[in-house]
Amino acid sequence: MADVVRAALVQATWTGDTESMIAKHEEYARAAAAQGAKVIGFQEVFNAPYFCQVQEPEHYRWAEPVPDGPTVRRMQDLARETGMVIVVPVFEVEQSGFYYNTAAVIDADGTVLGSYRKHHIPQVKGFWEKYYFKPGNAGWPVFDTAVGKVGVYICYDRHFPEGWRQLGLNGAQLVYNPSATSRGLSAYLWQLEQPAAAVANEYFIAAINRVGVEEYGDNDFYGTSYFVDPRGQFVGAPASDSKEELVVRDLDFSLIDEVRQQWAFYRDRRPDAYDGLVQP
């Protein structure tokens, strides 16, 4: 497995319907593959609008099974076509009444390796997610992919350091963080939290945000998606804050060992002293 992994992410505007939104991402994935990318990730519920700006039962229509729903199956075909690992965030229905904010991870040969379900569910103005989603119950999986060990942490999760750490303890080298965050709420945290998490846990993070204003509210999604390395440094410049963009960057995974040997945060952890952190 190569030390340097060419990785990609997509920040996109909502097209108005699922078919054209998926088709747009397929074309971005093909463009990334043409540039030599071996892994790509999309934004939170990438095939739908960010419907959580409102609380209306009509939006359950965006939900589909994982891994046997139409979007994940289509992304399996795309993975086989491009030879890329793909992180696919969708609105999952497990059974009637059981809905999750989920990301499937598909290996380069089209195999669905599993999925991550968002643990932390916000319920504030413009982000009424508890109306739709149950809290994730599938742990903190790290997937052994063709490019290395890949984890996922979704949007609001990023405010909680415990999951970042568990993904590191589970072996993650690269964590995709698909998001939908707006300009007025916490924009100043966007270029602070994920670099800090990358430093604390000594791995790469792909921070993905939507871009633009959509039809169900006035949230102004500000893009500026980026890759950050285990030293907390951006890998290349962040994407635009107003236009959709494909970002392709080379990630040198040998930096992970270098930083862990230099800073030794995992060596100096004190789990024996942390019992109070998990008391309700």
C-alpha cells in the first residue's frame, strides 16, 4: 500500500432533484479518478437537500436502505468503474420508524465494507435533525480499504472529541467528516475544530461542507472544504466559500508515524484516569 494516497472530496450545490445530484457527483468522481485519486468522499446526505432546516414528514421520502438502496448500489458501480474507495453519506431507513444519518464506505472493488451512523444529533433552529434521525448505534468503525484505514464522523459529531479519539484508537489514518454547516452558526469553528482533532489524534481529516442556499431554508452553507494533516496543517488551500468544487490532494500517510513518534500522544494517554468522562 502506497504511503502517498491521492484523495478527493466534493462540495456541491443542490441541483433540485436526486437524479441530477447523483449524476453530478458521478462526474466529479470520474474527474477525480482521471486525476489519479484513489478515495473520494461526498457531503452530508449528498443525494438530497439539507431538509433538516424544516420539520415536515414529506422529507422522509429521501430515506433509503443501506446497503441495499438504489444510491449505494449505484455508488458500488461507480467504485468498480473508477477503482476508487467512496464515502457515501445518505439518509438511511433501517425499518419503519428507524432512521439514521449514515455514511456507507465502499471499497475500490465495489464491496460495501459497512457504514457509520451519526452519533450526535442536533436540534436547533435550522438543524432540526432529531425530528428525522435516531442517534447512531453502530459504534466507531474504521474500514480497511484499498487506500488504508478510513473512518467517518458526520457534521455535528465534530464538536465532540470522544468520537475523534475512538476512531484514532480504532486505527484510522484518514477520517472523512461530511457536513452541512451554515455561515451564521459556527463558521469560525470550521477551520479550528478539525485541525485540532487532526493534531490531537494524529491522522488526516477530510472536512466537507455544502455550499450555497437551498430551497428549504435560509442556511448559507459556506463550503471551504479541506484536507488537514496530523500536524494540523491544511494540505493545499481550502475550497471556495461560495462555489462548488472538487478538491484533490496527496496525503502522505508516512507523516502519521512520524508525528506519533515525535509527539507521542497515544503513548501518554491516561485511560486509567478518565472514568469520569463517561459518567452521565
